[in-house]
Amino acid sequence: MSTFSVYMIRHGQTYFNKYRRMQGWCDSPLTEVGKQDARNAGKMLAGIHFDAAYASDMTRAMDTAKLILPNSGNGELAVTPMPAFREAFYGYFEGDDTSQTWYMIGAPHQAPTLSDIIEKYGIHKAKDFAKEADPFHQAENNAEFWERVNGGIADLRAKSHDGDKVLLVSHGNTIFSIAAEYLQLTSPARPQNGSVTKFTISDDDIHVDCFGKKDHIA
């Protein structure tokens, strides 16, 4: 049986993060703070030799990975894009004000913020509610999100060898959703920009070793 480690990092702060805009499949550049988030993540991972490096194909994730690698001592690695680990797609709501959007999505369910939705129903329902509220019904629901992400996890299993250490830069709600599937998260707080969530993945199991760390990790 093959067992390998995945160090999943949330990309650095972007302008849409700063302006509190919905950012799923739309993109915005890293801010200077976001670039420093990436460098700091690299320093947290210093001393770890990665066997492979992947990132969501969103520019913010790829740029973060390219800053992490030299700062962690893995500058020789190239970053391979993995679209399966994109953020959830928010359809009609892409680029809109975050607070207003989650109010529109959650208010019909007596949960006017994303945190309220997560606490009352769980992160998975947030995606179903988003698709319901989207006038075009093109936002990803939970089943569509997991079909994509499970394909990515299967791809990682196929590409990785026993004992490998894998870097993967992804997105806040994607990382939170995967962690919530395998860990009893007691807080609705999503991982911060530049934080590290570590998974141990085997042929038939996924274990969350740590969630949203912002200090040195082994």
C-alpha cells in the first residue's frame, strides 16, 4: 500500500481577497502582502524535500507555488497545474461583494453569512445553496464540486509513490471542504492565506495531520 503526504497551502492574499469579493474561477493578482504570504509559507516548509509540486491552474495559486518553492529550498521543482483543485465555482456571483452574496445565498435558509451556513448546515450545503440562488444555476453544487476534487485526489494517488511529500497550492473553501470531510472541524473559520494543511493519503484513506497552520511544519 502506498502512503504519501500532501502539504496543501492556501494561495497568498489577492486583490479580490482584500476587497472582499467572491473569487472562485475568476482570478485576481496577488497583492504585495500575498506575495509575502507565499514567501512565508515557503520558509515554514524549509527543510522539507518535495517530490512533486502542484497548484490549481488559477494564476493566484500558480504564482504562490512559484514563490514557495525557492523559499522552501525546492527551487529546482517545476509546478504542474491541476485544475481539479480549483476553488468552488460561484457562477453568477463571481466577483460580487462577499457579504452581500452570502446573505443572498443563506438568508432563505435563516443563515445570512457563510459562517452561519457552515455552523447550521455544513460547508457542503453552502455549495448546494449557492447553485439554488444563482439565477443561471451554474454555480457548482456539492456533488459537482466533489466529482472534480475526487478526480484530483485519484490523480494524486496515481502519480505519487510511497513516502512522497507533495506540495499542492489550492484555495480556502476547497481546502476547508476536504478537511471537513475527514475531520470534525469545530470552527467555521477557513484557512488563512499562506497557511498549511497537511494530509496523509493512502490507497483507501485520508488523514488530516494539521489544519491551517501558520508556523513551522515538518
